Amino acid sequence: MLKQVLIAIITAALAFGLFNYMDTQVPEGVTEVWSARILDTALRTNGKIILSLHNFGMHGGVSWFTRKMVDVVLTTMITGSPFGLGSDPELEIHDTIYDGVAVRVYEPTGVPKQNRPVLVYYHGGGWSWLSVDVYDQATRELAKRVKMVVVSVGYRQSPEHAHPIPFEDCLKATEYVIENADKLGIDAKRVAVSGDSAGGHLSAAVSLRLKKKIKIQIPIYPCLQLLDLQTPSYIENKQYIPGMLNDVSMLTYWLNYGNISYDYIDKILANEHTSPELKSSKYAKYISPEWYMKEHIRTENLRSMDKKTNFGDKKLSESIEKTLLDPYFAPLMADESSLKDLPFTYVLTAGYDVLRDDGLIYYQRLLKAGVKVKLAHYQDGFHGMIFFFKGPMPFQVGIRAMNDLCEFLKKEL
């Protein structure tokens, strides 16, 4: 009898602990509450393992094994299988190399192999994680529904390959598509680039270099600057599904990408990595509160932030300033004259994402520069939602976002 009581007590304690561990904040409007909690729990657990490995000397916790572990977890949650999807009668899928860069190409069957539109896609994952395999379901969907070629770029990743290598890989693959359009059966006048999160950053950087050689760019909840990690979206959203993305995880990705020491995490989170002079410079004005879209900020006192400029570590600021201000590292650091010739831009943002304001500021600045730009903002959206439009854990906001993106591409590309 005592043994049964002890088992019952232990079981109840474990259940209570698991329930509390899974009790994450879910964005208002997301009806799939338990799916969000399961997603967050799995990814937070992954994150804790990875950070513990960093503490034992593995840079960022990044290794072949941890990358594979994250890929398998996300692929399973997206498709229902750790092995992903099999062959598809509607697509010809093959892996190849474009100018030294690994790519996966999706070609719709039943479509003449000439003058086809193409989307070059750069996957997310903080420049350090994920792969074309994790994005396979999404890139298949885009290719089939829009009847276009999709080139998914397997760029080299940080910290082993820091900036500018991932950017240069994406640039080379995209230029190869444009320059070899006839051979590839592609219309060079209908080339689009896209990516989410770090991939959204890469699409903005590639567009900044290629300008009108691209017809459309689609940055999806992009990360675009490391000057200010105290924007309203960083402050009010870091507790929502933090396993997908929060302020600390986003910063570690930036540090890997910029080859910046983890010793500065606390200073950068507090915006002490920029000197008073830099906080008063033209670069700070590129992301100042005048660009905030107050209608998308939920917290009233954050709608009129007073950005103080009288603090910061000048020595640290000077040591990383060249990186922080490089517009190919941080596209929001580009001036208006550099932005004005960008291609038609579709900016997709999520209301409960720490990167929300990066995307909204980008939209505002492109408008000011005279760029043709469309905003697709999902107030109930969260970081990573575009993954979850089907499979075992679909989210209504993910379904809407994918549907809207496909309709846009059908119409405009």
C-alpha cells in the first residue's frame, strides 16, 4: 500500500512539474494553445541542451550532432516524420551545386521548362541552424502552388563560417540563377528572393546588392540590426513561445554570425555595446522610435519610448562598430539612397515576435525611400509560424500566412 502511495505521489509531482514547464505564454488569438506549448517545450529543451554544451566549451553549442538533433525535432513536428517527406509526383526535386554553393531545386511537373518564374529561398535558423531539409515541406508547397521553380540554398553556417560567408553564398547562388536563366529554363525577369528570420536578413542583404536584377524580395520576420535590442517588440515579446525565439537566443545567433564574443551578452542586451556617440549618430536614427508603427505595439508605455544616449561602453563599441554598421550585416544600416532602388518588397511580420519591429521599421523606411512595398502583418502571429501550415501541428495563422504569400506570388511574380 505504501509503495502505491509513493508511486502516486511521484507521478503527481512529475505531472505537476511537466505542466508547469509547459506553461508558456501563448499569443492572444492563437487557438492551438497546446500545440504552441508542445512546440515551445520541445524547442526550449533543445536550447537548454545546446547552451549547456556551450558552457562546456563547444562554441554556441554548435556541432554536427546538435544541428542534426534540431533538424530531426523540427522536421518531425512539421511533417510528422523524422525522415521528412518522400517523393512527390507534382515535383522534380534534385540536389546540385550552383557556383560552388549547395542548393536543392524544386521544379513543378507538367509545366514547360522555359521562361519559368523562380524563387531563391534562404532558410532561417540564426545563420547557424536548420537546413534545406527542415524547409522541405514549405519549399515544396511554394513550388507546387505557385507553379514556379524554387531554389533552396544550403549556405555555409556560422560560427564556423561567420559573416560575410553565408551572405556571399546566397549572393553567388542567386547570381548563378540570373546569369544562367536560359540554361535553367528560367525567366531572368521573374526572379524573386525570400527567406525567414536569418533568411529574411539574407534576402534583404542580397537585394541590397542586386537591386533591380531581382523582381521581388520577400523578407519574412527578418532580423535586420544589432544596434538596439530594446525595441518594443524585444521587450514585450521575449516571453511568448521563447523556445522558438527570444532576446537571448537571437543575440547568440548574432554573436555567432558576427564573430563576437559571448562575454558581451549582458552588455548587448542592455544596449551598452554602443557608445553615446553611436547612439546619437545617423545610424541610430535609422531605427529610432520615429519609425515605430505604434498601432502594432500592444503595451501603451512602449509607444512613446525615450531612447537615452548618455551611456555605453566606448571601447567595446569601437571594437565592433565596423561590423554593426555594415549594411550587408545589418540591412537597416543602409542609408535612404541605398534603399531607393530595391525591388518590389513584401515584408511579412508577426505581432508576437521579438523581430517584429525590425520588419516594420524596414517597411516604413522603404516607403519613405519610394520603394514599392507591401506589408503583411499578422497581429496574432509568432516567430516561425510560416512552417506550420499543415502536418501534425498546423496553426491557423500559419495557414493564413502561407495562403497569402502564395496568392501574392501568383499575382506578382
